Amino acid sequence: MAVTTRSRVTPARRRLRTVVAAAGVLALAACGSSEPEVPGADGSLSIATGGTGGVYYPYGGGMGTVLSENLEGITATVQETNASVDNILLVQDGGADIAFALGDTTADAVGGVAQFEGREVTICTLGKLYNNFTQAVTTSGTGIRSVADLRGKRVSVGSPGSGTEVIALRLLEAAGINPDTDIQRSQLGVGETAQALRDGTIDAGFWSGGLPTGALVDLASTGQMVLIPTAEYTEALASQFGPYYQTAEIPAGTYQGQTEPSPQVVVPNVLVVRSDMPEQLQQDITRTIFENEERLTTVHPAAADLDAATAGDVSFVDVCPGARAYFDQATG
């Protein structure tokens, strides 16, 4: 996904030359240290995304292209990962520079709870991107029509270390189902989940992602996919974990054969970086992404939700100062 081009030197590109040079000095000073390199110091940016069948991966690929084309001295690439939990740990440890993450997972990381207990995480966000819809899916022959119906069934809760797994386990518990004893649990990515549903090796699966999700589009084309509503548990999740859990509907017609809206739990997606990324680099990355909304929308329709006026309205993680500066300029 890396793209390197020669194009006109914009103000952002001139500024970035200085930023990268300064970051390089810091990186040299840190030689011999066990601390991760300052993000962007070597002229590369690695974007932690998710599985190839989801939204993060193609969206991240589009980001990598526009960043590589517009920021002088930068080559951006994408990593296929297990998504949110994995991504945040990669950023913290220097294995990635930019990461997609779900709001609830990000809140856990900042609070040092759940999978992040005992881990120091120092991140900030470049802004909200779009809402992830919980998409609990089954096939028409299973008779499953609610989360409560999953008791005793074979259920995929998402990849290990993914935001999908976090919300799936919380939803099951909210429905009174013990994920350890009341279901036959598997941990599959969205592509594997869709294939397992086709093959009949699982009865249902969870996915948290944007609309539409490619792997589910393919599954729905069989005429057998059924969406399981989850919105009845929004209030319980928000009360226990935080107000980032909200309700929204998957519009009718999003997937083949879906004739009615499907009410689901939604949670915002954010883009996170380590807090020591240079402020000017934060600002230039944010500007480049938000000013290329139209182009990114051709990669995935979720990019149409990019909005500088609301992207900084985040309460569960600090907005990076460089991103805040861009939002203030763009909306001032």
C-alpha cells in the first residue's frame, strides 16, 4: 500500500521536512535506549488496521496512499492486525505509528483496565472517524433471532485482541450469558466468521465494523444472512462502561435481503497515535486525512463520515494537540 510520489511542495510538506529532521535528531539521541523511536523519525509511518475482510484495512490503505502522496519525506504503509487491542499495544510499543481503534477499547487502554491492566499506555487521538456498528449475524436456518437465543450455540466472538471481542463478550454478559460456559466459543475474524457460517461450523458470529463490511456483503449474497438486533442492551452497556455506547440502525438494504432497519449498539472509531509524536506531524496527518475525505470515500464509504467540526468531540481519550489545532483552524 506504500506510495511514493514527487509532487509539488505544499506548506505541509515543507513543515514536515523540519519535523522529520527534528524527530531524527531525537531518535539518534535515543540510540542504545530501550524506548521506542519517536513516531515518524525514520520517514516511515506504519498504520495498524485490522483483517482484510473488514473496514480498517482498506480504509487504512487509502490513508497510507494520501499520506505518502502529500507529506514530503513520508512513506506510509499498512499492517494487517487483530484490530483495536492489538493496534493500541502496537502503537504503544513502537510497532506501529498510527492505529484504528474502537472507543470502548481506547477507554480501557487509557484507564488501564481489562486487557490493559498493568500496562502503561500513553496515547492521544487524531479524531473520530465513523461509528462501528455491532453486527451480530446468523443464517436463516438456525432460528436465532436475539442475543438471548445464543445460549448453547456455537458462536464466534471475534479475533483475539480485537474490539469486536470486547463488545461481544460484554453483550453476551448483558444478556445473562456466560461466554465461558453458556456457548461454544470460537475466536474468528470477520472473514473466517462469514466462511464458518457458510460452512455451518458455527451458528452465529459477532463483528463490529463500518457499513457495509465486505465479508458480510459476500455472506449476504447467499440470501441466508440474518442480522441479530443488539440495541436492547445499549443502556446496560452505557451504564456499566461509558456513554460511548449508543444506538443506531443499520439501514434497510445495507445488505442483500435486509428488508428492515436493524437496531444495533454502536461505538465510535478513533485514530490514535503515541503521545510523543511531534505536534506538527500530528497536525499534518490530521489535515491530510480530513482534506482528502472525497478521495478516501472512493476507497470505503465510511470515510464520508469524516467531519472536522465533530471529530474532536471525544471524552474518553485526549485529543492530540496537533489534531486540535487543525480542527480549530478548519472550523474557526
